[in-house]
Amino acid sequence: PPSIRRISDKYDKVFVTGCLEPDTSGPRANAAFVVLARNKELEGVIQSIKSIERHFNRWFHYPYVFLNDGDFNQTFKDTITNYTSAPVEFGKIDPWMWGYPDWVDEAVAKEGVAKQGDAAIMYGGMESYHHMCRFYSGFFYKHELLQKYEWYWRLEPEIKYFCDITYDPFIHMDRANKTYGFTIAVKELRETVPNIFRYASAYKRINNLTSQGLWEMFIEKPEDKPADLPKDDPKYTKPLPDEILNTEPGAGALPEVDPEAMEGESYNMCHFWSNFEIAKLDWFRSKEYNDFFEMMDRSGGFWMERWGDAPIHSLAAGALLSPRDIHYFRDFGYRHTTIQHCPANAPMRQLPREPFLEATTTDEKARKEEDQYWAEWDQERENGVGCRCK
Ligand code: GDP
Ligand code: MN
């Protein structure tokens, strides 16, 4: 049987090992925390700020940018400012970045959203959630308060960091020439993105993009465990023929496809969980990323389905980046709601499938490399990568 080879040692390693005193002597990156939130989430935001301040930012003092489609009230602003000594800015999101664009038939879109509500799709019936996902997919990096920054670190209400982060991840990302960093990869709920992969793979095909190796992370392989949920009709997982892409844009444009007419790759639902992200804003600002977003957007999938920004960012990365552009923050202890990553307590070999790290091979040499990788990893953990999660 083929062995699984970890490819992370080849492309990506933990930046710093050992228990360190935070080294704050070097220069800072041009970077900020980005937090999208509503006034009513103040308590959850405080929890997140306390956690990141305690474990990182009390040493590094990176600024925060808070964004909201509404107005932050004075209580929110005053309270947040009290929990950090770093600079804080509060911004309002322009209506053109949030809500229905003028090319959308709003009645059709609202109907689409309502149907997902009836079908009990998670957040499917919540209009504001659709807007939020679209904002994080194609607009946050265009906000005026982010224009001066090169890097961002996304924070959400109700997250928790378990471990002290004693080095500057932006500086290390920059040095290692990384574009996108994650700490958790999970499977998406299939019913929220039934057509997303057809559009993403069509984008790749139309632009003659050949895989640089990361795309494979998102492809269902024969040895994959069956998805938790029953698969939808196979027509949703097949690539999109060109003629369909010529349909008029707008909500409701998601087309029916003859399943017999096509064959090919299907999406395994993997994605980087985007409530944590450290990434280079220039990548999002690139023409390639924006073409990708535009095509996905024009399909109407942000309303007719409930496409999350996580699978959007992930599939864009799959189409445009290579494994060496990605950094896995395996040493960050992080939790959001029910899912967490703990570098010390979670035995790395038993984590749920880490597709980014896996490639299949029957090669003996590769198998040895695999063993070597794990030996090194065990040693790194002994030396104090990450922390104990209590
Ligand atoms: P979940 O993590 O997928 O369960 O979704 P959340 O409710 O945490 O939303 C994701 C992020 O978007 C969080 O930072 C929320 O504060 C933010 N968010 C979601 N909906 C809205 C909204 O309507 N307005 C604003 N300003 N922020 C929102
Ligand atoms: Mn959340």
C-alpha cells in the first residue's frame, strides 16, 4: 500500500522552536490585526483581544483595525481601546462592499437565501451572513483603513490562543517568502457550497493555470474517507463546461448541468479555516485573485448558495499558489467555538487529515523522509514547540 509522505518538511517548517523570551528588538512588519464585528459582539471581542494581547501583542504592539457595516458605538470603541496599548482604528464599511451589488436581481437573491433557510442550511437563511462572507472574500482588502498595510492577521470574536507566541509571524512569513498562513484545515459543509468547485476549476481551466501542487489538496482522492454527509447529485461536483460560463451574470445564474456531459475532479470540501489567517494583502489585491473573485461572484453563489470566504480563499490559493507559498502555523494553539488546534496535546500524527501535508507515494526514499520528518517533529516538540493546552 502507498505510504503517506509529509511534504511539509520540503516546503514549509515551523519558524521557531524552543521556549523563547519574546524577541522584540527587530523591526516590525507593516501589519495589522483585522477584526470585523458588531457592537453586540463586544464581550466576544474582548475575550479575543485579551487572549491575543496576553499571548503575543503585549510584546509586539501591532495595531488593530475594526470594521463594521454599521457604526461602532462609543461604548464599543472606549472599551476596546482600554484593552490594548496598541493603536486602534475603527472603520465603517462602504455600502458598495456590503450587500447586493446593482447587477444582482435582489428578489431572486433573497428568494435563494430564504430557500436555504427553509432547507436548514447553516447560516443559509441569514442575509447578513452571506454579505459577511462576500465581504471577506472580495472586499476587506480594499477597505481604506487597510491600504497602508502589507500584512494582516485576522481575529474574530470568541477565539482563544493557548500558547505564547514569542516571535513575529509577519517577519518570519516575509523572510520565508510566504503568502498565506493557516492553523486549522477542516471540511466544509457540502450543502453550503454545492457548486463552488465547478466555478473554481473553471477559472483555473479558462486561465490555463496548471496546478503548482496545492490544488491537489482540494481534490477528492479514491482513498479519501467518505464525506460525513451524503453526497449531492454528482452534477454539482463536475467541472463546468465553457458554454455555461457565458450565461448572463447575476444571482440565479447558477446553471443546471448535464452530469453525463462531464467528468473530472471533485472537491473534497477541505479548506483553511479563515477565522485565523495571516496573509499578504498584495496577494488579495492582485489581478489574479480579483479575477477569481469576480468570476465566483458573478455566478451568484454568494446568495444562491452560502459560499464561505474560507473555501473561496482556499480554492483561490489552490489555483494561484504553491505549497511553498503556504505556512502551516502548527505551533499556534488556537480555538474558535468547537474546533481547536493544540500543538502539544494533539498528537500530530493523529490529527484529522491534514491534506496540505500529505502526498501519496510508494517511493522508499520518500518513506524514509517521512520517518525522518516525524523524528524531527518529535524532537521539536520535546524542545518546546507550542505549549501544553490546559
Ligand atoms: P462563524 O464563525 O462562521 O460562526 O461566524 P461569525 O458569526 O463569527 O461571523 C464571522 C465574522 O464576521 C465575525 O468576526 C463576526 O463578528 C463578523 N460578522 C458576521 N456577521 C456580521 C455582520 O452582519 N456585521 C458585522 N459588522 N460583522 C459580522
Ligand atoms: Mn466566528
